[in-house]
Amino acid sequence: MSRLVVISNRVAVPSKDASANQGGLAVALLSALRERGGIWFGWSGETTEHFTGEIHRAEGDGVTTATIDLEEQDIDEYYNGFANRTLWPLFHYRIDLTEFERDFEGGYKRVNARFADTVRPLIGDDDLVWVHDYHLIPLGARLRERGVTNRLGFFLHTPWPPSRLLVSLPSHKRLVEALFAYDVIGFHTEDWLDSFHRYVVDMMGGTFDEDGCVVVGSRRVRAIVAPIGIDTAEFEAAAVSPEARFTMERMQMSSTGRSLMVGVDRLDYSKGLRERFLGYERFLHNHPDRRGLVYLLQVAPPSREKVNTYQEIRADLDALSGRINGEYADMDWVPIRYVNQGYPRPQLAGIYRAARVALVTPLRDGMNLVAKEYVAAQDPQDPGVLILSSFAGAAAQMTDAVLVNPYSAEELADAIDQALSMPRDERRRRWQALIAGVRREDVFWWCDLFLGELAAVKVPVTG
Ligand code: G6P
């Protein structure tokens, strides 16, 4: 079996693995690499005054990480700039929040070239190279320029936006052309794949060959759907660990007789936290009899704090949670416990298991692994109810959740009411269908599916 080289901007540090603020992607990649072995290359998360390309190697859990420091200007222009002020909002359909700055593009180009220069010597002849996410779209092309002829895969963990949104990016053509340096490209859902294909056909004159690959001029690429999963067995075990039990008891003691609803998200405008709070407020307004009998624990570790839109959403949520609590709280009850920190995974599993309802209601999300973790953590005899946004990639697989339009406060309020009143038989029926999928299509299945396609590529593209 060929060795695997994974490249992503964010690399999970095994000791920090516990914390929720790393995002599901890093945790999933860590599980996949632990099982298969290989090298994981990316940014160290640190800055340096002058870029040297020095590689920090670390070993742990069968995974070798190799990371580099970046300059302050790189982080401003590439990470906080093009990746998180331009591509992230644009790919999540938030053109109103998208900033277009040439300097950002310069930084994006420079850092992708820096990644290519430093990772190049680590790539052996037979390695499978797998690049992840919007930070590194041009990396494949930069590696080809440096003589890499290996099979190269790329996975996008965000949505792929409809063409009419994507064309607002001045360099949209260059960005998409760069994807043709890869052999296989993966998306989480048919929707994102269709949008990609449609762009290539409409804007680049692409056609399909007999193998279903999309062809533009002399280049062809196979684009596939491969929905990412979690390490289900590990998470199910975490949910019955002593630490999870202790957390569950702590939650139950602090709220005797009340139903817990939980939300766990990086503090990001794409997660629909504002709309979720408003939906919950509507529920409290519509159901005076339920006040005092339910509460929402919203765990929201801060994220990308240098980016103004993230500072704004944080200030909005501070104000909104304060307003709702001020309006509805009583001397012995607070409707929202709003917490800006992450929890170690066993504790998180305990929180999920204690929760009667999970609210996973992003406005737009490539996948969303919290939905899968919540399901994996439930007690099979008395499972809770997952309320899931139909605009999360996860909704394509998890059709037995209570699916909602997260923009509608009324729908959210009704879904909360439905979930809290749902009889045990129905909860069990829905949960059994959900857990079967979460077990079957776990992170290892995802990894095998994508790498199987990549390994099957006969003649790697070298152009
Ligand atoms: C999303 C992205 C990942 C990213 C994660 C955490 O899941 O798709 O690429 O790593 O968010 O964000 P951060 O900016 O902290 O890496």
C-alpha cells in the first residue's frame, strides 16, 4: 500500500486533539491517519519573523506531523485574508461578507508556493498525496510545477457555491483551473459536486469522458461525492467512559427535571447561531408552559478572532443571549447557558448523551460532524432528537433527523416543540436509522472510498 501524505492548513496536535475548537476536520483526519499511518503536513499555527521553511517534525499515535511557521504577513493575507475573508464567506453563500483584495490573493499565492517548496522533498515516488480544503486549492498545480508526478487528490470540506456566486470572485477562472492539476477531487454532497460540474461545463466548456471524468482541453479530473464521517466506534466508547458519565451526572445535577438542548459549534456566522437563538426565543414566547422546563447549552469556542466578521458575530451573540436571558430568566432558571470555550471529547460526549435535543442548524455547511457525534453518543434505549438544518451537507445522509430551515424562527420553534414532545418509540426509530448510517459511513469508510478512487487512477496527470 502506498504511503499517504496529507496536506492541510490546520494540523491537529494529538495532545490538543481533545478540544472542540479544532474543528471536526482536523479531528477526522487525525483518526484516518492514525489508522493508516502516514505524514501530515501543514501550518504550525505559529508565526516567524522571516520564513525559513524549517520543518518541525513530531511523532505520535503512528502519525508523523511536519509543520512550518509562517510570517505575520502570510497569516494576514493568506489565512485571515484570502482563505477566511474571501473564500470562506463566498463558499458559504455569504457574498455580503466577502472581501475582495488583491493583496489577499498575493498572500494566497505566496503561501501555496511556500507549502509546495517545503513539502516537495518529503514526497516519495509512490506516495499518495491528499490535499485538503479551500486554503490550498492551487497547491496541486504548484507541486506539478516542481516535478511531482504522483497521484494527487484534493478534498473540499466546504460547500461549492453556485456559479453565479462564484463568478463574483475576480480570479474565479484561475482558481478552478488550478483544480485540474489533481487526479481526483472530492465533495461531501451531490449538491456541491453538481455546482462544480455545472461551472466547468458552462464556464470552461468542459465535457465528460466515458469514465465519467470531466475533461477540459488536454486535462481531465474525476470529481466524486464522498461524505466524511466520524470515528464512530471511538465516539460511542467515549460516550460511556467514566469521564462522560461524570459529565452527564454533573449536567443532570445542575438542572434536575429540566430538558437539556445542546448546540456545539465554532463561533462562526455560517453556523446559524443568531438564528438558532431567535428560534429558541420564539419557542419560549409561544410556549409559556415550557419555560423553566428546558434550557439550551450553547458551546461556542471562538474562532478566527482577527477577522472582523467573527468579532461582529461574537458581539451579536453576547447581546442576543443577554437579551433573551434578561427577558425570560427567573431566580432559579436561565434559558441559555452560553459558553465560549471548547471541551475535551469525552466530556463533550457526556454532554451530548445528557441532551434530550441537539440543535445543529447551520445556514450552510459542507458536512457538519457534530450531528454525527450527537447520534453516536446517545443511549440506545432512550435516545435524544437531532434537529438538523437542511442546508448542512449532513442532511443528505441524515434524513431521519428533524430537518428544518434554519432561517425560519417559526420552523425552529416548532421543531423544538416537536422534539421535546416526541414519544420514545419515534425517537428510537429515528435514532436507529441514523446510527446505522453513522456506523456504516464512518471516517474510515470515507478515507477508503476517496483513496480507493485515487489509487485507481492509471496514469497520473502530469500537465
Ligand atoms: C472548517 C474548515 C477547516 C478548518 C476548520 C477550523 O471545518 O473546513 O479547514 O480547519 O473549519 O477552522 P480553523 O480556521 O481554525 O482551521
